[in-house]
Amino acid sequence: MTPKKIAAFAIGPIGAALLSVISLPIVTWLFSQEDVGRLAMMQVTLGFSILLFGLGLDQAYVREFHEAEDKPALLKQTVLPGFSLLIVTLLILLSLGGTLSDWLFGIPETHLSVLVVVALLASYISRFLSLVLRMNERGLAYSMSQLLPKLLLLLIIGSYAITGVDKNLTMLVLANVAAISFVCVIYAWNTREEWYRSLRGKLDFVRLKGMLKFALPLIPGSLAYWGLTAVDKVFLRTYASFEELGIYSVSVSFAAAASILQSVFSTVWAPTVYKWASTGRGLDNINKVSRYILALVVLGFSIAGLMSWVVTIFLPNDYSAVQWIVVSCIGFPLLYTLSETTVMGIGITKRSSFSMAASALAFCVNLVGNWLLIPRFGASGAAVSTCISFLVFFVLRTEFSIYVWRPIPRTLLYTYTGIVVAGASIFTLWGELLGIWMSVFWLFVLGSCFWVFRREVLEVLRLILGYKRKFSTGPSA
């Protein structure tokens, strides 16, 4: 993948994250904490349904794409089984009236159930159509399909503020369903040739059986990872309140800004490493890249700890706890990104069962952590439990990769990640009481980061100065 194509794919995640940060404060001012929390339950359900009803065939589509002669037929074979199962399930749920809405929102309203069903269908279809764009390396179309719905959601929420319509759950869900449906429409338009041809394609049941044999064993691992990232919201719904869930979902949304690093890095990293592995050259760079990402992780935690108070400027007073919770919430994207640099041995040796084991074990840790912490600390407990779980996830992926491939230096990795996760957990649970001492802690961690990684800092500065000098002098005569 060329740098130009990488940049095209990166526009979407970066732009979508920025638009989300802009729209989020508006939502908190217009809608109640309970409704923001209820919306989080719908988002959890959407993620779960894609994993469950996709039957792992989305990954089978990626695996078979380059080998398939009839790619539209491949699309039909991977979409149809899960889609049929999803339709049957949704018809049953609709026949129960407001039951689905009651499960998610605690409000048994039929119209809310219908809106959720529309979102489930649109999300499922969008998942597969997005893969068509990705596999055909149509980065700009893929990015626009992510950006435009976020812009639409911002416009709808903005119109609510201007027109003075009722700020209730129905209007909030409607805005999000409209954006999700718009995603589906854009994907359908950008892939119209592929899916139209797929309608006329023949089903190869022998091949479908082979793909299911590959895909179905992936579901437990995918569900374990989903649980690792979503079980905190389920526990908050069960053991706390929608208000706590609303505070937590806002904290997670702010922390999602750190996922820009995850999205861009993941797009570039895996293809590069597999290319190194195929040629047998460049693999020594993995340790070097790990140090750079570790430095960014420590820097991210430190800056978040020192500057988290800034979020309170944009949020209502009811969300003051977000400034403490958000620091633990960034553990998910940052530690996941770091684990991507150390887990490559599992991918290179094709021992995917170890990756699934890491997800399952970390999920179990998160289950126990949420069960212990949420009844006492609410949203803060959920954030700490998930942050610690991703530290376990990172360690397990690293150790499993070493076991199946080769050793890597990890003393510094474990020391610094342990320090920042411990600091983030204390900051989230007791930061308000400790006050200035937490600022001293984060300043110390930040200073040590610049000292320990001074070589990397100097290399980055030389690179920046080199580019600056090159563009300031212009092309030589």
C-alpha cells in the first residue's frame, strides 16, 4: 500500500474522531445523562450483532478475496447466511412490540424497537460493503463513507438546538439511526456495481461450507474481544444507573480521540511487517517501533493526566467526573496499539488461537473487575477495570508472541505500562482527593519519558528539522 493510499484511508478515522469530539459536547448539553447512557446500550448492541450475525464470514471474505475469481459471488456468499438469520431474529423481536426497547433502554416503546431494528440492518450491511471498498483499496471512498455520516449527525443535532424540538430519547436515537442509515446508503452507492452483480451470482454451497468451517471458530475469539470492550457498559446498565452509563460513555468518546493513533498505525503496521517477514529483512525494526509507540503511550497518559480538566470547559456540571475517568479510558486505544507492535509473532506464525486466548483471558479479568468495582465506584470502576484488562491483554499478546516466535526486550515495556496504568487507576478513583500530588506524578512520568526516550526524541526532531530545511530552501537549481 502506497503512502498516498494510506493517507486516503487515514482521512476517515481522523476526521470522524474530530467530528465526534465536536458533536459530543452538544449532545451532553441537549440531552439528559440517562438518554446518553441509553444510547450507549444501542451502540453496544450494534457491535454485538455484527459479530454474532456476521458468523465470521466478514473475515472469510477478506481471506478469500484475492483468490476468488468471481468476487461479487463471494460477496453474496458471505453476506446472505448472516443476513437471513438476522432478518428472522428481528422479525421475532418486532412481533414482541417494545420488548427490544425495554431490554436496551428500560422503556417499552414499539417505535424505539423499530428504530433499533433499522440500525441493526443498516450496520450489518455497511460492515460488508465497507470491506468491498477496503479490499479494492478505494481509500478515499471509504473515508468519505465514515466522514459524511458524522457530519450529518452533527447537522441533525445542531438543528435540534436551533429549532427547539423536544430533547428526548426518541429524537436522540432517531438522529443516530439516520446517520447509520446514511452510512449504508453511501456504501451502497460506492459499491453499487459489486453488490448489483452479486445479486445475480450463484451460491456455491461447497465453498460456503468451507468458508464457514474457517469462520465459525473465529466467533468465540471475536465475541471475547467484544466483551473485553463492551462488558463494562453492560455491567453499568445492570449494577449502576443510566446516569453513570452516560458519564462513562462520554468519557469513552473523548478517549476515542486516542484511537486515531490506533487506526492510522494499524493500517500501516501489519502490511509492513508481513512484507518484512516475506523478504526476511527489516524485522529488527519491530523493537525500534515498539519503543516509539511506548513513548507515545507514556506521553498520551501523561498529557491526559495533566490536561483532563480541559474537558469540563465543554461539558455541563453533571459531567465533572469525566475529567477523572477519561484518563483510564484512553488505556484501551493506547495499550491496544502498543500490543500491535509486540503481537506480530502470532500473525507471522499463523497461531491465531493464541490471540483468541489473550482476548478470552483479558475478558475474564474484565468480568471480575467490573463485578468488584462497579457496585462501589460506578463509572470510575468500569474505566479502571477496562484499563487494567487491556494491560493484561497487552502482556498476554506479548508473551504468547514470544512463545511462538522469538524473544523481544520487554522490561521497559512492562515497567512503563505498569506505572501509567497504576497512575491512571489511582487518578480515576481518588484523583479528586489527591489533587496536586497527581499532577506531580504525571509531571515526573512525563519528564522521565523525555529522558528515557531522548534518542527517539532527537531522531524525531532531526527528521522535522530536515523536512523544514528542505521545504524552506526549495529545490536546488
